[in-house]
Amino acid sequence: MSSFANLVVNEWFKLTKKRSFFVAFFIMLLMPLGIAFVMKNFMTDMELTQIGFLQSIIDFSGGGSVFVFLCMIYAASIVSGEHQLGTIKLLLIRAHSRSKILASKLVALLLFMLVLLLYSLLVGLLVYFIFFGFGNLDGSWFEVVKASAYTLVYTIVYLSIIFMLSILTKSTGATIGITFCIIFLEGVMTMLLSRYDFAKYVLFFNTNLQVYENGTPPMEGMSLGFSVAVIAIYLIAIVGIAFYVFKKRDVA
Amino acid sequence: MKVHEEDVVLRLQQVTKKAGKQVIVDQLSFDVRKGEIVGLLGPNGAGKTTTIRMIVGLIGMTGGDVLIKGHSIRSSFAKAISHVGAIVENPEFYPYMTGWDNLKQYQRMTIGITEERIKQVVEIVGLSEAMGKKVRSYSLGMRQRLGIAQALLHSPSILILDEPTNGLDPSGIREMRDYLKQIAQKEEIAILVSSHLLSEMEMMCSRVVVIQQGKFVHQQLIGAQQQGQEQTAANDIRIRVRELEKAEQVVRGLDGVQLVQLDTAASELEVSCNDEALALCVEELCRQQIGVYRIVEVKRSLEDEFLAWTGGSRIV
Ligand SMILES: Nc1ncnc2c1ncn2[C@@H]1O[C@H](COP(=O)(O)OP(=O)(O)O)[C@@H](O)[C@H]1O
Ligand SMILES: [Mg+2]
């Protein structure tokens, strides 16, 4: 196996050998169970399709926010955890550049995100079958793919911010704290700034790609392509800062 | 001592670290050669850890360079560091993994480490029994040993340990010392150990490099090497005799033998001379039938010398 793949394997084990690893998977099992239970018992008048059920689980403005949250928690410690344990020292005195080490962490994180997403979809499907049988197959699977893609984009933006914060602060607690401040301010800022034209260049105005579904863009001059471009530029800058700081830093 | 350039494993060249205006390490230069156990000795805050961090590239240096087997840690990090095994400060591992899983982590980071090699280093440090246990449950001594195992995995040319006996009890310290000596032999590598304990360095090292406030102060061979070197130098010798006054006259009459002091209570005289002069002295004492009871070399302890080098600042 290539040496980079080995580094990713290492990072994967660091995530999965923790007892807390299964918490995310447990929660992503409870959530659809809860939704299905409520739907079955209290909203009997609603016709629930498989597709609709999966969408409600994965959509980041609905049940999917739990998924985003879980990914964030796991990302928060991926670099700061090594600082806090002190293991960073043994990690960095091997024949690998710091960039390579950091890249392997990023890849492991994205891998975790994808695994959790696939797992959530599979579990959602199973839960649906258990509660509602094989009944309603209406709707297009493309809707699920789209909902997943929007959630992934939103998650990746936050993961990169957390990744950078984890490196800058070297503290898991601080990373999570600052991230929650950002999430909170995101809503307030969006409201306050929406009057100004430059707001469309602010990252958080672009992270919800879902808004382009129903035709009218949130602000004049914005489009799906525009938002994707803005996100890409921010991501490059954020991840660039993360790598730069990690490479130059004195590890004490 | 003959110096073979090709035997130099680690070379510090004018290594300097500044933090703001404070100079933490100041133009430090020394070499470590194959087969040597070198002690980096200095009081707390002298800059030992900072020096070791620079050697392994964890922190940048303000000036100078570190060469490991000729490769600069600054310009060819991967090549240089591949010859180094190290523990910096405390040996820290992933507590939620077993000892074995922790070592597997480091195995995957270097191409070509076999499972046999892992078992071998675990055997060397005597941790075979504990490999299946989570590191969380390890004692400090066990983690130190796992640290050494980790450092030896990739068969480095130099092992660098920062205060490896810190926090260990006396029996743990003794064990550590034995391991290191054994490793230096078995693995044929150079070892650099830092410590603020002179007595410990004396028992473990073949040479000490003394630093104080980030500056090189002195270096000193220890033990067998030291004696070998000083064959022609004058040694202090105490001689106990039956007749002290007669002995004093004999000694005063001999060239190359200096009387240092007389101890009438013990009926001893202390002289300073080299090996040849001592032989003559003893012959003369016997010829005059003064009655020699015992001849003992007076070892000035390294500690006394250390106090002299550092101008009285204590390290014990
Ligand atoms: N990043 C830093 N900034 C400022 N001072 C530092 C820094 N790191 C270490 N020092 C200082 O440098 C000195 C040497 O520290 P250290 O290398 O840990 O000594 P030792 O390991 O010999 O006890 C200490 O006085 C310490 O306070
Ligand atoms: Mg120290």
C-alpha cells in the first residue's frame, strides 16, 4: 500500500478505535426511528414515501442537521486531539512532511463523513421498510442524491472551518465553542447583511445551495454557479491557512 | 580518542533558538558518534528540551543547522529524520488503543517494518505481556518502555531521549539504564540522553555535554574512556604507611611526585603523580622498608568537577 494510504488508515483507526466512535452511528439510527415513530403514530393522515422519508433524514435544514453536527464533533478533535494528548510529537518525527500528515487527516475526515452518510441512508431505508412496509415507491431517487449533495456541501464548508480552528486553537473545546458562535452568528449576520449588495460574497450566504431549487435566487446576481465558485474560493483559502499554519508551527 | 568523520551520526552546528529577545539556545555545537551514549546535561531550564525539539524538527531554529548522517533536518527533513528514533519529554500514546495498536500506527508510517521487528523491539524493552492492554492502563515506566520500542521500530542510527528517567522510581531508573546500555550494544546505535541528574549521567553515558543557559559549557569523557585518556596525566593517590615521617621524606625526595597533603590521624599521605612516577615511588618506599598498607586512587567526583565547570551552580 502506498505510504499516503497508510497514513489515512492510521487516521481512520484513531477515529474508530475510540469508544465514542459508535455514538454517531447510534444517533443516526435513533433519529430515523424517532421520525418514523412520530409519523406512524401521530401523523397518520400524511402519505410518506421512501424518498420523502430519506430526504427528511438527510436534509441539512431538517434531520440532516444532526448529521452535520456529528461530523463537526468528530472533526473538532482531529488535530487538536493530538496536541492535547501530546501524540503530535511522535506523529511529526517520522519521514513524512507535515502537509502529508495533515492531508491524511483531511481525507480520513471526508471518508468518515461519506461513510456516515451512506450508513444514514441505508438505516433510513431499513427503518422505513420496518415501519411502513415496501408500500410507497413514488418519487425520484435523484431527489435523495440532491438532498445528500446539498448537505455534503454544507458539511464540508463547516468541516473545513473546524479543521482550521482545530489547528489554530490546538483545543477541541475552543474549536467547538467558536464553531457554535459562528453558527449562531450565521443566522443573525444573514439577516443584518442581506440589505447590502456585497453580502453575496459572504460565505454563509452561499452555503445553502437548496435555494436555487425553486428558481428565484436569494439576491440579485447570485446563481448556483456563483455560489459554488464563492464556496470553492473560501474553501481554498481556509484549507490553505490550515496547511500553512500547521507546516510552520513550532510544536511544543 | 580517534575521531572518524564517517562515524558522526548527529552534528549540531551553531544551533540557536531565540524567542523574542530571549536566547534559549545559543550557538550550540557538538557531535554524537556511532556507539556512543552521550548525555546532554544541564539544570532545569538550560535548554535541553528545546535543543532536542530542534534536532527532531518539531521547532524551527533561529540559526545554525542539525545534520543527521549528513542530512540537514532543515532542508531534507524526511531523509534526516528517518535515521532518528526519539521520545520528546513524556512518552505519549493513544490511550484508547492497545500497546500493539499504538506500535502498528508507527509501523504503518515507515515502509518495511515487519511484525517480527515489532515483536523484537517489544521483547527488548520487556513489554511482550502488556501488548494486548490499552495504554490507558500502563504505568509511566511501561509507557517509557513503549516509547523506546516506538523509537527503535525503524532501526534508527540514533536514539534521542529527553529525560527518560523522569518520574521513574529507583528500580525503574536502574532498568532504564540497563535497557539503554543493552540497546546501544544490540542495535549498534548512538544514543543521546538529556538529564539534569549528574549522578545518572555518570552511570549511563560514555560522554557528557554540559550546557547552561543554552550555552555549551564543557564536555567530558566518563568511565573507561576517561581513564584510558589520562594514563600519562597526574592522578591523586593516597598511600597508607606504617611510618609516616619517613615516607614523607622519601616522597619529598622524588622527582615527579608531589605531596598534596599529610593525614597523620590516618597515617596517610596524598600524592599527585603519573603512573611511572608512582611506580618509582612505591619501589622506593618498599626499599626503605617503610611498610605500605594500602594504595588508593582519589577520585575527584564528577560532581566536584561539574561545580567547577558551571561556576558553582548545582546539579544533583
Ligand atoms: N516557546 C518559548 N518561548 C519562550 N521561552 C521558552 C519557550 N520554550 C522554552 N522557553 C524557555 O527556554 C528555557 C529552556 O527550556 P527547556 O528547553 O524546556 O529547558 P530544559 O529542558 O533544559 O529544562 C526555559 O527557561 C523556558 O522557559
Ligand atoms: Mg526539559
